[in-house]
Amino acid sequence: MTNRVWARSWLGSVGTALLAASLATSLAGCSKKKDEETKAKAELAEAKKKKPQGDRYADGKRLEATLKDWTKRWADTAELPACDPLLKDAAELELCKTAATALSTMKAAAAKPEPEAALIKNAADLAFATESASEKLRAASMEKMQAEHKTAPAGSGVGSTKPSPSALGGASKVRPSGSAFAKTGSPLSGKLGDKLRAEPAPVDPAMQVMQAYSRVNRAALRFLSQYLQFGPLPTRKVAFAELEALSKRKEAWPALGRTLREAAMAENDPDLQNKLKALAPKLSRRSPSMPAPGMPPEHPGMPAPDAVTPPPAAPEQK
């Protein structure tokens, strides 16, 4: 009888111990599972905070803020003038008309506004049209300057180079400044000096035309660069596709090359960045007919190597 009681007591102790162990294991498992769930939730929340690679402006807020004042800027842009002061050829004048129409289309699209794909397309068309017209205007302007330089009488100062320091020093000794005239006590001299200083330089209509087309061209490229740099990745790809299409219509375009190069420096999508880096240098190369910076008008550009004519051979001596 005593053995039975002891056996039951032992079995009860063992059962209690097993139950306690089971409960402890169960509690430990629940705790571990809860920790894993908490960790997974934390990782998910952290992943949501991080923007996907190459889509740093996915929400579109940066682009929206950047384009905020462009509607007004396009509305305030003056219409393009006719190119008659510089161009006479009918085909060249048609380029200016095309550019003027493209600007009107751009202004109307920005005022609505049209969807961003349409705005990007309109800006690309405007950039190409104004660049084509500007190229003809620049060439005509250089020809005009060359003609004036050749026909100007000696000593007229037209097309003359910058005077030397000695010439400037000699002139300063002969003619004092307007303030010096005033100090002499001669009212006529003082008023004459003030009048000469107050009169603005005459405005060249041809230069005004060229500047107007260049100004709109820069605005169109700047507008496109907003989409190319600050839009969500799909928008940036659409903008690049338009600029890539422009590069096929005009191979040498340094201003467009700079736009692509600036975008490549900020781009963090590897594929798009590689495309930008590959295309920018091709556009930045100047064609032989384009004027090099700092060169005089009579030297529009360096000729191609195969276009250089060798000097005539010296006559044979008999």
C-alpha cells in the first residue's frame, strides 16, 4: 500500500515537472516568435522609408516644386520676332517662322497645362526649332560683321581691336573725364560730359533678333532639364528619350551636351546614368563649321583635316 502511494506521488511529481517544462518551452517559443515578428515589422517599416534605387524623386514633389513658376515664365516670354534684319533666304526665314509657331504651342500647352509627356515633346520641338534658327542667325551675323569690317574706312573704328594700354594712356592725357570738366568751372563742358555719359549705345536690331532666339532656346533646354533631373524615374526616361531623338536630328549641339552632362552627374539610376554619359560627349563636339569660342568672326571654325589644302609646290629651277 505504501509503495502504491509513493508511486502515485512520484508520477504526479514527474507529470508536474513535464507540464512545467512544456509550458516553459511553449512560452519561450511564443516569445521568440513575437520577437521575430517585431523584427520583421521593423525591417518592413525601414524598407518603406528608403526610396528605391534610381527613383529618388518617386513622389513627384521635387518636380512639382521646380516647375511651379514655369507656367508664368512661359506666359511672360515675348513672341519671337521676324528674322528679316539678318536673313533673306526664304528657307532660312521659314526656320524662324517654325520657331515662332513652336513657342506659341509651348506657351499654350504650359497654360492649360498639358500632360507632362506633351510638355516635354513641345519643349523639345521648341529647342530644336530655335537652335536651327539661331545657327543661321549667328552665321548671318558673322557675315555682316565681316562685311562691315572690310568696307569700313580706315580710322572709323569699325571692327577695330581693343586699344593698347599706351593708346589708352595717351587718350587720358588729352581728354579728361566728365568730372574733370566739371571741376574746371566750365558749365558747357560739364553738361556735355553728362550728356555723353547718359546717352545709351545704339541698339542693333539684328543683335536683338539673335538674342531673342538664343534666349528662348536656353529656356527650352532649361525646362527640359527639370524633367530630366528632378522627375520620377519614368519621367526622366521619357525626357531622355526626347533628348536622344534631338541628338539624331542634330549631331553637334554643345548646349544640349551640357544639359545631359549635368543630369548624368546627379543621376543615380545606373542604366540611365550610363546612357547620359555616353550621349553627352558626342553632342559636345563642335562641327567644323561652328565658330570656336574666342575666335574672331573671320575664323568661324577649324577646318577638317581632310579639308586643308596643301601649299603649292615651289617651281623647279632650271
